[in-house]
Amino acid sequence: MFLAVTYIFGGAIAHASHILIHDFTHFAGGQSPNMCQLFAILNNLCTGIPSAISYGNYHADHHNFNGEYRKDSGLPTVT
């Protein structure tokens, strides 16, 4: 029972952390872009894998090149 509860709460915390990182990459959580990047990095500490800044770069490419083959990082490509 303890493992199930920790799994559910850990998953909820990790998901909430990623949602906040997503919002900070849209610069929706602070007074300046640098402040948002700092908040994203601090929020990323709870997951243990540093990915906030690189996620922001790939996510910006997804929005800047939405739907363009080989430029949109959200589209699958042939390997």
C-alpha cells in the first residue's frame, strides 16, 4: 500500500513539475525571461534530471516551426 501511495504522489509531483517547466518556457511565470529560466531550473531540481533549459529550446523549435518536416521537434521523422 505504501508503494502505491508513493508512486501516485511521486507521479503527481513529477507531472506538476513538468507542467510548471512548460509554462516557464513560455515565459508565463515571472517578470523576465531570465527569471522564468531560473524558476524552471529550480523547479527541475525535484525530478533529479536537468532538462528544463534543453526542453525549452526544443519546445521553442516546436512552436517556431510548427508542422514543418525536419524542423518541428514534435513531429516524427524517418530514421
